[in-house]
Amino acid sequence: MRNTLLALTLAATFGTALPALAADAADDAVQDTSTGTTRKNTRNLDAIVVTAVPLGRNADQIVAPVAVLAGSRLDDARSVSLGETVSGIPGVQSTALGTAVGRPVIRGLDGPRVSVLENGLSSQDVSNVSQDHAVTLEPFLADQIEVLKGPSTLLYGSGAIGGVVNVVDGRVPEKAPENGFAGRAELRNDSVSDGQTGLVRMDAGNDRFAIHVDGMHRDNGDYDIPGGTLANSAVKTTSGSVGASVLGTWGYLGLSVSRFMDLYGSPAEPGHPEEGEPAVHIKMAQTNYNLKGGFVQPFEGIEKIEFNLGHNSYQHVEYEGDTPGTTFSTNSNQGRLVVTHAPVAGWEGAFGVQTQHRQFAAVGEETFVPATTTKGIGVFLTEQRDFGPVKIELGARRDSQSVQPVNGAKRDFHPNSLSGGIAWRFAERWYLSFNLDHAERAPSEEELFSNGPHAASATFEIGDPNLGKESSNQAELGLHFHGDVVESKVAIYYNRYKDFIYLADTGTVEDDLPVRNWAQHDATFRGAEAEATFHLAKGPSGNWDLRAFGDTVRATLDNGGGNLPRIPAGRLGAELKWNADNLRASVGAVRYFKQDKVAEFETDTAGYTLVNAHVAWTFVNDERSQWEAFVDGNNLTNQTARPATSLFKDVAPMPGRNVSVGVRAFF
């Protein structure tokens, strides 16, 4: 546990650690998630409401571990993939297949254990099926991104046993802009791929009606790596939406329609044109329809009723040259209803129901997962109460889920989850938190029914239709300090899994592809996270802040079963930030340690250090608009970076040195 000791030493040195990430930057701008505008700097990023949690609570009011990216912090972090965008949060890293594909990894857990949401509803893509499948959410259109670390099955069901990443983009307006109109726009160019990205978002309305429109386009070529260019790593993305709501003192009711289209190459299968072997690329498209509403105090005893209904149509085609291969498609309907009740004997809380009906199909020569219908319904309850300096959170959930493959036997599962958390503010600036969670997860369709080659990921996967549900028991202890000069937090956690499901390398080859089996075994995860922000100076010459963080996770199969595959490497990082009047700048470095605690047939990952820098100049700042020119530098020392979380780390390293220049406007 060398890396764990390093992270804990870091935390102790920095005065023991921090409030939720939403409060760690003293002078970040605060994003107004209803309008897309940005107000000038403020210290209180904790004031941002975490929409993924009932009761409209702020980050510093939640006992369970939560992090929020918003404002200039989000602007500096935005990347092509959602996973890479959130990877600077302690405890969060990303899978990777080039830049186009990156799904969040939370405390060593990814895929079907991390629920990726848009405004509280599942993205309903097939990114959980394989690491070569992209998430259909666009970080550049997000107002804020919320990360719930640890089991979140209580709120979002079986697929959130490892955590939740919720992208909030305001596509269904919940209120009108303060002055009747607001928006933002951005243009940028990336040197590493000679890529261009442009976006625009506009909101308008009054006290009775509001409308939202957004659009984004990206065109990136093959990107540079140390020593050359990574073949077949180009990506083109187009995304947009329109939404409208009726408003009143009673609440809101709105509808949105959105479209996401992506075309990207698979660096794992670049082909050999000189030998007549074409490269593999993926073309995907998704259309979402969303009906959402909220009713304030509809009757006595009920503070608010919120509902969210979504219909999704998705298609993903894997091409070998110009020839279409496997086609993945989903058609799904999902719904979520949350009722917030008035306080009862001092307890505040909410109860609700969540439903899902999903039809999944994979058609083609390399169909490795059969057509499957998944149905599910879950009911949940969450409550909280303050007892002076002590705050208690409790929750429970019951799910019923069925998975029916075509021409196969239906499997039924009934996952349950329970959670309890306590926060004790034992001094004015200190509080201690302790969380206990029991969570259960039903296996997904690819874990149960995979059987065949998959060209885009260069694997031959074999599932097990007899897999049972997995269960998790986690304990987490956190210590927080909120000071004028130092804000800090440290957390340690221990998670025991019964019947953990994982994709194991077998060391054998079939159809010229490595064979990987879905297997089940008891497992243990333990880890630590630490983060601190020092407000070094504040004066006429500007404000100086230093942020430092570290994280590590260790995951092993019980009874001498060895290491689990693709576990994140430990990290230590630091960032120095400065801002004054219309300028802000930062420079930082993150050291990823060597990962040699690997599974059988998995290769070690060498350590590397990524140096990043950001500079922004606000050259127009009046009552009507704010214009900002920026330069972002990533991997400035041109290191070869191979994330331990990536199935493709040996063939597809991350981009080399990249300098992005652009302009963004808020109006």
C-alpha cells in the first residue's frame, strides 16, 4: 500500500484535507445552470445545488462524498470525452481509446457500475458494453458536472453501485434568464490534432415561458504522440438540442429534443492499407426526447413533485473500411418520479420510483451479445435530520429487474440497497463523516450473454448466463477542515464485494483475438483520497492559491485470487493558481505512479507526469457580455501516457503535447 501511504502523508501534511471539490477553488466563477451565463468570481462554490441528490442540497450539506465541476474550473477541464473531463477529481480517472472514448472510473470501478446520467436520466448508450464505445454526452455543452463517489444504488439503482456522473445541461428550462436572454459561445483550435471545436447556447424567456437552444461541432484529426502520430484516432462530433417550458409560481413543465452524432476511429484497429486491410471506425447517432416537470407545494404535506421521462433511440455501427460490420442499437424508455415531503418530526426527505424498459440489439457478422430486453422498476426513500452538531442521512431502495435474451432464458434479479451516513461538526471548522453502504447489482447483458469476437475492441469476449447478482458492503471515513487559509479533506474507504463480476484475460487466442471471460469472485477494494487548497495570498497584485491532491486504490480477489485488472494507478498532483482583475492563470503537474499490481496476463504500466497550464484574459466585461481569450496547455513535457485503466494502453497512448487557443463569450 505504498501509494496509499503517500496519499495519507500528503493529507496529513496539508492539515488533513478538504470540503467537496466544489469549494476548492477560491476564485472560480460560478456557473448559473439555468441560463448558461457566468457571474464574477466568488469563493462560495459550495452554493451550487447538486441536482443528482434530492432536496436541492448544496455540496457542503451532503454527508456522502460528492464533487462538482462548474464555472472556470469546468472550462479548464473540458475535454473530448466525459471521462477525461472529470479525471482531475480525486478518486476519479478515465478509460481511454484515443481521445474519442473515455468513460469515468470511480475508485477503481467502471462500466456497468458507474451510472452516466444527463439531467438525472441514464445516457442509454452502449458505452458500458465495451471500452471502445463512446458516451453520448458532450462535456462542452455542460453547465456543471456532478460526481457521486461510492455506491449510489440508493438513488439510481443497480448500475450505480460504483458511483454516478451527472451532466447538467439545462436542455429543459426550469426558469427563464434573469434579464430575458442569456447565452454562451466558444471557438477553439487544438494543436495536437489540428482540431477545431465550436459551440453556442442560447436561453430566452419570461415568467411564463422559456426556450433553450444549443449546438456543438468538433473536427479533430489523428493526434500526435511522442515520436509520431496515432493512426486512426480522428473524431468528429455534432450535438444539439432545442427545449421549451411553460413556467409559473406553480413550477415548470417542459420538453426537449436532442441529437448526438459521432464518427471516430479505433486506434486499436488501424488496419494495414498496404496489405488491403481496412481500418475500423465507428459511426454512432442518438436521439433523445425528454419530458420534465416540477410542481411546487401541489398539496399539503408535499413540498415538491418532480418527474422526468425520457425516450431514447440509439445506433452504433462499426465499419471495416466502407463495409458495415456489427450494428448496436437500443430503444429505451425510462422514468423517474421524486416526491419531497414536508418535515416530519424533524426529518426531511424524499421518496420516489424509477422505471426502465430497454431493447438492445447487436446485428452483424461479429455479433457477440444477443438481442436483449431489460425491464426494471425501483422504489426508494431517503431521509435526513440534524441533531445539533450531528447530521444523519438514511436511505433504502428495492429494485426488480429482468433480462430476457432472444431465444434464451429470462433472468430475474431483486437488488436491495441500504445506506447510512453521519457527519459530526465537533469544532467550528472541523467535521467528521462516516458512511456505511450495502448495495447490490444485477449483471448486465454483456456480462451474461457475450460470446464472440469484437473487432473494434480487438477482443473475443465470453459471458456467463449463470452469473448471480453482486453485493457490496462499504465503509468510508472522512475528515474535513474549512478554514480561511486552508480548506481540506481526507477520506479512506474499504469495500468488500461478494460475487464481484470482472473481465478476466485467459491468455488464449481465438480468431486471432485475445479471449477474455466474464467471471465472478469475492473481491476487496480499499483506497484513500486527499485534497487541500491553500489560499496563499490576496491583494492588489492578485490572489494566489495552491491546490494539492492524491489518491490511490488497491483491488484484489479474495483467497489469494490475485489482482483485479485495469485498476487506476496512484496519483499525486499540485496546481498553483493566480488571478487578478481580468487575468487568470494556473500551472500544475500530476504524477501517475507505476502500476505493477496487475492481473494475470496484464502488462505493467510505467509511471508518467503530466504538466498542464491555463491562461485566460477577459478583454470585454460589461453588463451585457463577458469575452475571454484563453490558452490551455496539456502534457507540455510531451510524456508518453498509458493509463492503467485502459484496455488499449499498449497500442493507444494518450495525446502528446497539446496547446489549445480560443475565445469564449458569455452574454
